[in-house]
Amino acid sequence: MSELVQQSIELLKAQGLRITGPRKAILEVLASTERPFSSEEAFAQLKDGSCDLVTVYRCLDQFEKSGIVESGVRENGTKVYCLGHGHGHHHHLTCRLCGRTERIDLCMGKELEAVAKSFGFTKVTHVMEVFGNCPVCV
Amino acid sequence: MSELVQQSIELLKAQGLRITGPRKAILEVLASTERPFSSEEAFAQLKDGSCDLVTVYRCLDQFEKSGIVESGVRENGTKVYCLGHGHGHHHHLTCRLCGRTERIDLCMGKELEAVAKSFGFTKVTHVMEVFGNCPVCV
DNA sequence: ATGAGTGCAAATAGTTTGCAAGCTG
DNA sequence: CAGCTTGCAAACTATTTGCACTCAT
């Protein structure tokens, strides 16, 4: 089991959450690559019978609430999740044709928070996804 | 009819598209505020009987292809559209409780494009939405 | 043993599509 | 009057919810 999965499990335990087969399996999938997964995609990566698709939805949602994964939104509105991979908040550059994903550390979180605060907004979060056609897909 | 709507209509005509009742009505709604609308929300603003919800979906999609509106995605994945309002590309700060929206001109489009190109990606686009709780909602 | 977690089925939300009829240019 | 547009119905995709059962702690 990867170190990243171990860390995540500790975090879950620390919050009084239970470590189950499906949760471990889903974490393993997320840890396998930096590419963000939708619930359906993560489900597709699981060995047949690992768990139900609904469980994937519920676990990913739970993981997000627990702060061990971050979520984003695809161009088409699909929700995706990825482990912090030990690097905390970041964004992705995704090929809209093949799904290949590169990590982007560029982020204007602080600036956005400053602007938002100037409007009196609190609990500021943001979602940013970058799309393009990768060299392989032309 | 607002100037903004006039401009949009000219753009549609220039592309050989037809100016119909529903299209004008939808443009009026979009022009009424800087707040981005989902198809359902735009539909709700129309006078009863202006047109069918499906038509709103199709028109907004068409408007985006024609370049007269820009689209974004809500935290929950809902697709939203807004007129350029004569200021071109921009982003929004939306209260996740009441929907109040402020315009944000902060954008790292150029930087993102540079990073994406360094990976060999072309046709780079990005989606960014900022959320918070506005002063009125606490 | 107790309640968090899961599976299955069914409900929902948002959006898209097929096709015949209507209206714009 | 040609064919872009629309309306209506139905299909679809992604996600959520209800409920009984199971298993981690």
C-alpha cells in the first residue's frame, strides 16, 4: 500500500471514520496517478466487485469533507476528485480529447481571496480547470 | 431594447443566424444583469410562454458557439452563461447561499496558456469560478 | 452490539435528441 | 419557400436518496 494511502487512512481514522475495503480500494486508485477521477472513472478502475458505484460516490464525497481529496469540475460539469498527492492545492491541465492530465501549480488563490474579501465575502473557495488539446491528439 | 442586445443581434445576423422571439427574449434576460444564468434560471426569467426550456438550452448553446456569451460551471456542475457585457473574458465571485454575483477581472489566462503551451497543448481554455458567503448571508 | 458504511433500487436534476410543425429571411 | 428554429416527448447522464442489511470498531 502506498505511503499516500497510508497517510489518508490515518487522517480518516483521526476523524473517527472507518476503514473499509471499498475505501481502501478507492484510495489506491486515486493514489495511482495524479489524474483526477470522476466517480464513474474511479469505479471503472476498481477490480470487479470491489464495491458499488454508489459507494464510490459516497466515499469520494466523504473524502472531500474529510479534506483528503480536492474536487474540481470538468468542462462538461462532471465532478472530479484527486488526492492532494502531498502537494496540497493545485490545478490541472487536461486534454479534452484523451484525458491526459498535467499538474499545474499556478494558482491565484491569495489574490482571489483578497478580492473576495474586499466585497465582504468569506469562506472563499475557487474551482479552476484548464483544457486544451495535447500534442499526441494534435 | 438594450444596446448590448442590439450588438448581440448584429453578431447573430452576421453569422447568418435568425432573429426570433425566443432569442431576443433570452438575450434581454442575459443583458439585464451581470449575473451568469443557467438555462433553467434564464428560462424562469422569461415571461410565461416566451418559449420552451429546451429552446433556452439550444439558444444558449448556439450563442456560445457564436461567441456572444461565455460559459462557466457552478460548484455543483451546472453550466452557466453570461453576455460579454462589452468587457470580454472575465470571472465571477458568487455567493453560494443567495447567488449574488460580483464580477472579477482577475484572470491568469495568459500565464495558463504559457504553461499549457510548454506542455505542447493547444486550443487552451479555462474555467474558473470563485465562491464564498456574501456579507448579507453572514 | 451498535451505528457507520454498503448495496440495490428507485428517484432526481440537468441536459440532449428525434421528429414533425412553424416561422424567418 | 427552403431550411433554420421551435415545441413536445422521450431518452440520457451524472448524481442522490431510501431502506434494509452488514461489518468495523
